Amino acid sequence: GTAIIDSVFDSYRGMIPGEIQARDKGSLLAFSDGEVTSFGLEGAQDRGKMMASPGDSVYKGMIVGIHQRPGDLEVNVCKTKALTNMRSANKGITTGLVAPIEMSLDSCVEYLAADEILEVTPSKMRMSKNPAMAGKKKQGK
């Protein structure tokens, strides 16, 4: 069906007392630098909802999806299929890719955790783990 949504600004209000609830799910992070492949996404989409699509350029530590459990998980979305001369029993089995989540600037800012950053360029918005925070976290352990 089709829906039309409308909103009207009411007023600014004071801050609600108490802690703002953080998200309960982790992030799926790119395992290495490279270009996202459909083969890599097929394996990664079992772990959560993807934000990257085939052909996107990613770098290590970049957020490519939402993990279905708490905690972050590195996934190899740049993995390519091994080309061999051997026949495979599951050659004809194909799985489809689920459409990626389209994130707006507002939804990106809302999604970010304290140890994550958002890069905004004219053509892309990329979220990643803050390298400065990652170093502090490792030293604290």
C-alpha cells in the first residue's frame, strides 16, 4: 500500500531525567579493506541486517551492518568465491541477497554508539569504529 506521513513541530522541551537508552545490538564490521562482493554478503547476511551493497568500497573497522546480538562482529564482506575446475554438489544452489538498509543522516546519528564515528561526504555516509577509542579499550583490558 501507499502511505503519506506528515509531521508538525510542537516545541523544544527540557532534557528527560535519567539515562538515554542505548541500543541493545552490536555492529557488523568489515574484516578488511576492499570492495563488497555478493558472495561475501551472502555469508554475512546470516549474522544480521546489512547496510552495504555489492560494489561498495569498505575499509577495516567500517560498519557494514547491524548484528543480531549484543557485541560487535567482524565479517568478511570482501570474500570472493574460489574458482576451481572441480565440480561441486551444491553448484546449483543459490541464495538471494536481502536488500540493504538505507540509512539517512538522522538514522546514522541515532544509530551511533559512544565508540563510533560518522564520516559524511557529498556522496556517501560511512560509520566506523573510532580508532582512538579502540586503542584506549585495548589498553584498559
